[in-house]
Amino acid sequence: MALGITFFVVFVAVWAVATLGGFVSKTFLADPLTMVKSGVTLITQMGFAADIGMTVWRVLGGFLIATALALPLGVAMGAYKPVEAFFEPFVSFARYLPASAFIPLLILWVGIGEAQKLSVIFIGSFFQLVLMIAVIVGNTRRDLVEAAYTLGVSDRSLIRRVLIPGAAPEIAETLRMVLGWAWTYVIVAELIGASSGIGHMITDSQALLATDQIIFGIIVIGLIGLGSDLLFKVLNRRLFPWAALGR
């Protein structure tokens, strides 16, 4: 933890020297002090807290919808070869399609409201989750599967008692990683046709050449992402203690 904090301290120090020392024009890169002052103004006077809440809601909404649908399909693909053979080619094809490329179509189909933002996050997260979960479930230790069949379990019991518990820690890690990707999708969605959110604020700040506000918005995204990442790690250790013992 000390080494990790040290990196941030060094990073901010280099940033301060480059900007406050006059090596980089403040037009292109605001200094840390100006960025902090602008951030306080954004939150206290310009309603940026509401923008943050809206972006978080969009990320969680789209990600939870994608997770709720990807989990059962991914488990089924990992557990049953016919299901995998049927879905895997299309899922592999779809996961390479950039979610941002769907924005013009989504605007035509559902408009520029919340459905468009949630759809971008869903498209960007769902297919990745399905394939990664299927691979994790499919890689369950064969000796555990064979032992369960020897004890006479049914296919449904095998999934519930062996495959899912065995794959759960890795699935949780996959959810943690894909949640980070979801943040990139929501910002892209908010850059086009949004009236609220962090991405909307960044777009408005770009028009004003307000690099201090742009940097503050980017840092807020990073801090929220770091917080959610740490929360995932803590929950994973508490929910799946056997995974930590196995490392």
C-alpha cells in the first residue's frame, strides 16, 4: 500500500513541477491546485455531484442487466457442449464489435435518453462476460466433476454444487474487470447526446478549453473505479475464502 501511494505522490509531484514550473502551458494542462479549486466549484456551485450520481447509476444499471443475463448463459455454455456450440460462434463474433459503433443506431432506435446509455454499456459488457464465464466454468477441475458423478449427482446438482462454487471466485474477478470496462463505455455514451453525467461535463469543458475541469472529471472516474475495484476485492475475500487459501 505504501508503494502504491508513493507512485501517486510522485505522479502528482511531476505534474505540479511540469505545470507550475512553466514547462507546460496551462492552456493544455492545468496545474493540480487549479484543478482542485475547479473541482470544488463544480461540486458546490455547478451541480456536478448530480452528474456523478447519474453516471454511477448508468454504469451500475447497464452492468447489472448484462450480468443478470450473462451469468446463466455463460454457465450453460460452460456446462453443456451443445449449448456452447450453438452460442459460442456468435458471441465470439459480437464481442469484437465496438460498443461505441452502435451509438448512432441506438440513437435512431431508442433516442438519446437513458435507454441508449444503458444499451451501450450492456453491449460492451454482455458478450465479454458470457464468453469469459463460459471459459471459467468449462475449466472446472475434471477430478471434481468425475467424483461428483461417481457419487451419483444429477446434471443440475453438478452445476449447483460443483461447477458454480468452483468457478465463483474467478467469475467474481471477471465481473470486477469488466466493470472497469463499463466505465469507458458510459463516458463514450455520455459524450454524445447527453444532458447530464461526467461525460457531458467533460464535453462542455472541452468547448471552453477548461482543462482543469476535464482533468477533475477524469480523476473522479478513476477514484470511483478504484473504490469499486477495492470493494470487489474485499467482497471476494469474504465470500470466497477458499480461493485465497488455494493460491
